[in-house]
Amino acid sequence: MRDDLDKFKRELPPPYPYLHTIRDNEKPANARVHIRGSADNLGDEVPRHFLSILCDGEPPAFHQGSGRMELAAAIANPGNPLTARVMVNRIWQHHFGWGIVRTPSNFGRMGEPPTHPELLDYLAARFMENGWSIKALHREIMLSATYALSAAKLERNFAADPDNRLLWRANRRRLDIEALRDSLLYVSGKLDGKVGGEAQPIAEEKNDRRTVYAFVSRRRLDPMLALFDFPNPNSTSDERMATNTPLQRLFFLNSGFVMRQAEALSARVAKEAGAENAARIRRCYRLLLNRDPSPKELQLGLEFLRGGGKSWSEYAQVLLSANEFYFLN
Amino acid sequence: MTRRDALRTMGSGYGMVGLAHLLADNAWATGSLSPKAPHFPARAKHIIHLFLNGGVSQVDTWDPKPMLTKYAGQPAPSGNLQTERKTGNLLKSPFSFKRYGKSGIEMSEIFPQLNARVDDICVVRSLHTDRPNHEPSLFRMNCGSPLPGHPSMGSWVTYGLGTENQNLPGFVVLCPGLPVIGPQLWTSSFLPAVYQGTYLANNDSDPEKLIRHLRNHEISLEEQRRQLDLLGKLNSMGLEREGSDTELEGSIESMEIAYRMQSQAMDTFDVRNESAATQARYGSGDFARGCLTASPGTIMTTS
């Protein structure tokens, strides 16, 4: 019987792509209040309607099917700016490191008030005007003068506002694991930019695809993702932590992944910049840091490379481990 | 700050303890992990914080409840308690308590070995919480506030006292798998990043498996030192351009610790180096191994 089972398993057609969706119950019923959240302690039956705490007076009951559609319409109602505010705050947070409201899941009395309330309202209104287009919102934020600021420090500003609540500079940020792994693969010339397809474990050595296609196991999170603060996939997460620990530095010192990228990078610049070490170093700086090396940096590089042997990939590994590559200024 | 505010902050733990010093001293020179003299002479050498999320109840261990025994099997005399589920009758501890040692501290029969050592133990029974829920309580116990955004106790201790061992992280978290909430329980929050806990999933006894990427089998330590010297120079030139920054400085310091860890961690985290007798005394399993690892040094939190 086992043999039959194996045979049938082998003959299975490849799995087709599928998506879980939700469908309305044909005969939806009202639920009773769960007193203190307990399913064993039931109160009165309540007609399905919008949250009364957010309405003036008692809101009217829903009528279409389960009421999901009416609930969605009430949440995304232009008269309810909270939804748009929360969404634009999340997108702002993604670009700046901190939201305009620094407690992204709490806009209530226990949360922090917005640092720029008018800006939050302006963006929320624009977001709705543009048909809730996330792309248009990204564009508007990224074309702003504030987005273009560098992380350079001005002592006078720092003394007045060390937390940068007034956005006088960019917040310096460590790359998240997706950007970090993609950047390492990109500069080594190995990044596979193919769009779409099935998720694949990033622990596989031959996997050079973008990290967004990483296979994420809820039960056993990939160690590289976990090391760089990928959130727990079993629950929702409103912001990404960015820790900075010796274990992460060990990854740069010793991991097979970083060593492979270092080797590929040194082979790449040898091919692209010719035999001269100085030209190869310049190529490295342009690729990794988007600038030319200073005379001192060039000199340090040349001195290091005199060590011979595997010096080139070791030098490439140093540049890949540098703060300037790891942090977004 | 009013007197009431001050009391409340102290009541919820570590809140403001080091803040005055933090505000006075914003020059984060390298060596921020070097040992610092405490305000009061220290009698303790190490702190090992065993945080037993979901551990045994206090009423079965160190906190006898005579009234619970008296009213066992009856409804609570205070009236119906508002709890998550329907409240039943009171349940007394199935274990008996006795006074032990010179101190006469009452302890339950479930720890026969520990009972003989009671005079070395300080039992705190005044702990009280206003949070009935797990996550805020985890924050309260580890970071002193029920809301996220405060440094953990380990970060405060490392910040205030430094560490005598410069070859390993000063604040290590041992936990097989991530606990509820995760890294926010050992965050340095608004303290410099170098004070955050280093998390190790201690499901394995081999240091090379316990700490990933602990060794480089292709590049020698001498050659690596040459790499790190160059990296240090490049990073400090970056720091000169950018101005002092705790993230950049934390990253530089983390790299030096990582380099030194390679040799030191092989010894410290290898509990197989302990004698068979010692290993037998601790027992087997992740928790026992965590305790054995924690004893030789540094500050550790086992969640």
C-alpha cells in the first residue's frame, strides 16, 4: 500500500497557484456580546453595525448579507479620516524610520500625538483624493524636500531636537534584511531580478533571487532573516526593529554568504576595471557607496592589497562590512 | 516632575534611574562597555536573571496562602471574581509548606534540595501587578513599564556598570526559540545600541551550532585582524565625516566584540567542557544547559 501511495504521490500534477478568500455565509446571524471577551460568558444579542464608540448616537444596523461590505465602506469612508491617517502614517514610517505618529498602532489617548498634525491630515486628504493610490503617495513623499535631506548632523539642531522630531535631517537607518541581502547580491553582480514565481528558501546556496521571494516558514524562521530582525511571522507587526549585535557582525566576518559575495565582487571588478588595483578600488567604491574613494581610503586599500594571496576578496569583504554600506544616510 | 510622578516612576522599576547620568554625558567615546564604578559598593559579582515565562505558581512554591487552604472548595468569600472564564471554587495548593533554615522562610515541599539552602535565598512576596495580561506583564517584568519603548533591565545594568569581560557581549539572552514579544524584551530602546541584549537560541550544546558563523574556516585569525584594522580605519573616517552617532559607534564596537567572541565563546559556551559531575548536577535539557552556561560570567537573562 505504501508503494501505491508513493506512486500516486509521484503522479500528482504540480500544485497550481491558489489563494484563500472569504465568502459570505448564506444565512448570517447576529452574535451575542462576549462579556470580558469570554465565549462562555454571553450577553445580549447585538445587531451587526459599525462601532458605536466611534459614532454619534447608535449607528444603524447593516442590511446587506453579513454586513462585511458595509463595514468596509464605513472604514474607508471619506468622512472617517482615521483609516487614511493610519495608512499614510505607515507609509511615512517606512520612508523615514519614524511615523508622524510614533505609535503606529495607537492613535488613541494612550498613543503619542502626531509631531506634524497638519501634515498628517494633508497627506490623508491627498491619499483619499488620489483614489487611495499608494503609488501616488510614495511619489508625493519621495519628491518632498524633507525626503531629500541627508543624515548630516548640525550641532545646533541636534542640541535643540536630538530625537529629530522636527525632521531637520534624515534618520540614519540600518538596512533591513531584504535591502541588505539584495544589495549584497546586487553589488556582487549575482542578483537574479526575475519577477514572480514561487518562494524559495534563502538558505539554499544557489538562491540569488530577491529576498522578497524568500520562503518564510511560520514554524521555523530562516536564521538569516531572524538574525536581522525579521518580525515573528505568527503575528502582525507594525514596525521593524533594527538591532545591532555582535552576532550580526559575525555574519559579516564568517558567513559563507558574505564570503561568496566578496569573491564574486572581486571577480566582477577585476573584469570591469582591468588589472590596476587603484581602478578596481574606485570601481568598488562607485558600486557600493556611489562615490569615489578619498586619497587616504585609496591608499589604505592599496596597502591592504599588498598582502597578496586572497587579499582581493578579503578587501571586498571589508568594504561589504563597512558601516557606510550597512547604514542608509 | 512632581513627587507623585517620581514615586510612580520608581514604583514601576528602572524607569528613570540612569537618566540624569545619560543627559549629563552624551559623549559616547569607545570603551562604553568598560567597567564603571557603581554609586554604592557592590556585593554581587554577577546577575543571572531567570525569567520563567509560564513558570510554576507562587502558591505552590514560595508563597503559602493559608486563607486559600481555609476556604478550599468554597466560592471566594469576596464574591464572584471577574475573570476571563466562569469562576469556580477556590483551589488550595496540593503541596505542603514548612519553615526551613535559620530564617524560617516557609517553602513548599516540591524543592527538597532548595529547602536546605533557604538561608542563601531572598524571597520577595510583595510583588504586585495591575496588568492581568501576558504581554504587558512581560514588558513590565523586563523593561519596567507595561508599554514598549523602555530599555530592558539588562541594558540598564550594562549601561550603568559596564562589563568586566570585553571578549563577550555584556548582556546575553539565552532562550530556546523566541519568547512571546521577542527582541523588544531585551532592547536598549533609547539607550545606545551597544547595550542591547545579544540573543542566543540555546537549543544546542555545540558552540558552533549555538552561535552561527562563530568561526571562519578559510581566513586565519591573523588575516582577519588585518581586515578588522582596515575596517576600523574606514569606519572611523566615516564617523569623522558624520559626527558622533550611537548606531555607527555601536556597530563598530559590535564588530570588535564579534572578533574576540570567536575565541572566547568556544570555551564559555561549551558546557561539554564541564566535568560529568557538574553536568549531572544541572541535569539535561535547554534550561539546565542555559543555567550552566550562565554561571561562568557576564550578565545573562534566560527568558
